[in-house]
Amino acid sequence: MKRNTWQRESVRDSLAGIGGFISAQALHAALRAGGSPIGLATVYRTLADLAAIGEADSLQSPDGEALYRACSSGEHHHHLICRHCGRTVEIGAAEVESWAQRVAAENGFVDAAHVVDIFGWCAQCADEASGVEDASSARRAPGAADATGAV
Amino acid sequence: MKRNTWQRESVRDSLAGIGGFISAQALHAALRAGGSPIGLATVYRTLADLAAIGEADSLQSPDGEALYRACSSGEHHHHLICRHCGRTVEIGAAEVESWAQRVAAENGFVDAAHVVDIFGWCAQCADEASGVEDASSARRAPGAADATGAV
DNA sequence: AGGTTATTGATAATGATTGTCAAATAGAGC
DNA sequence: GCTCTATTTGACAATCATTATCAATAACCT
């Protein structure tokens, strides 16, 4: 059975307090900075638990760190991430959910999890970059996105 | 200036030959298995370069590995990947393409690339595991996949 | 061909994450 | 309130992918 420990509460609370995404390492550091003697392994375990029961979201940052965020809504959603400034927009995607489940089932796959994220340049970064990135933006024109960067 | 070495060609070629996503480690192992004495660090560097100039896609697998794929084929598709045996099924997803473009546009994002992959257990691996993984598979029933692994 | 300099590769270093296991403790039952 | 026991914790070791180091090599310009 699951026990309620102050450590678990502590992780849950501070994750909710952060609001956005944070790495396990950073959350541990924040807790320690706040005077808590919580252990690093416990933070990892708790975050993994929270993610497993749906109380937290997790995603892999581009440099391979796992990031977590309190998932107040309980809603499952995906992210639209600016690959320049890191701004993140949450997007719901009922159509994608059902598509993923259907495709997995059609191919005999079970316990399907999907990775669905969209990376792009947010309006602001695109504006700022347009003056200096001519060659690059020509190569990666919007129309070519599917062929080049899309996965 | 960029120099053309057989190592670079080798990585480029075998990545294209693979067709799907592969980790740097796995690609290195494949090259070595094919008789090439290429170094691991070189594979990492070359893949990072290819990704930087747009000749390769990269994505983070759920367990934190970086996966790469050649993106010159012109054909854009996604993957259904068995997280146990690695079997990969290519899946087309016209509906997801248009969804991704629409969502990005609605939020002012340009040059949008999407990461859409489904990880699961293929029928065969699920069968083999069912005898020993009862508790686990009950905990991670198909219906719970969205809450647990999806991002 | 010769010289410059980017590239390579063996290995060490890094950094995140997970495994280990004895000690602490939450919660059930008395 | 007190005991008991299974769960949880935490310090530390182990693991794994990735990156840095740096001497040796090899591409490319002239």
C-alpha cells in the first residue's frame, strides 16, 4: 500500500509551486535550498511515481534531461515547444490520442505510449531571427518542414 | 571548413540505410559489426553535425536516449517501435501531419517539425512477457498508457 | 609534394539516473 | 498509546549515454 510521507508531500507541493517544468536534479536542489534534508534518490522515485499515477507530466528536454511538471488538470496533453527560447504551449489533442491507440492496436502493439511534440520557432523568436538567419531560414522554409525536420 | 572523410560518409550512408531511428550507440555497433573501425566519439560527433545541418532528425526516446534518422528520403512517416525487441513499423499519418501544422500555425509557430512516435510492446514480446509480468501488465493496462508514458 | 589545420579515436571525465541495502517509519491491529 | 511489519528512505555505488581531452592522422589548398 502507498504510504504518505512528508517527503512525498514535499515533492508534490514544491512541484505544484514551481508551475512549470523542472528537472529532478533542480527540484532536489530547490528542496534542499528550502531547508529540506530530502534525498536525491527519493526525489527521483517520487517524481517517477507521480508521473506514473498521472499527477505529473514528464518530457525529455533536448539535452536528455527528464523534466517534470505538476499536472493539476489530470488532463493528458502534448507540447508545442519553441526550439529557440524554450517557450512551451500546452496542446490538447484528442484526435491524436485516438489515432495513436488505433494505430498501435492495428499493429498488435499493447501498452502503447506515444511521443507527440511539436518543435518550431515561436512568433517572437521567428521575428527576431528573420533578419540574421536568411540562409538558414531559406533552407528550412516552412513548406519544407515536413521533409526536413519533422519526425 | 568541412572536410569529407570516409567516416562521415560511412555514418551518413548507414544512417540512410537503416531508414528508421537508431541511437548513436546502436549505429556505432552496427558499423563496427560491418567491419568499420570507426570510433564511438566520431559517430556521436557526426550525428550531431548531420542533425545540425538538417540532414538528420533527432528525437529523445522515452528513456533518454537520443535517436537519429536520415531525413533525405523525401518520404515523411512516423514509427511504431517495440520498446522490448526494437522492431519498428513505419506508419503514415496524414491526419497527424495536418493536425501538427494547424496547431503550430494557430499558436504562431513557424518552421514546425513534429515528433510523433508510438512506443509499445509488439504482439510477440507481449506474449513472451505475459507469463512473468502479470503484476506489471495489470498496473500498466492499455487504458492507462496515456497517463503513464505519453508525452 | 608540403604545410596547415580540421578530424579522428582511445580514453578519461561528466552528469543524470537507477540499484543496493541497512535504518527509519507509517499505518494497521491490539 | 504501543507493537509489529512491510514500505519507504537515503547515502553511496553502479550504470549508461554523452562529451571533453589531446596526440596522431589525414584532407585540402597552393
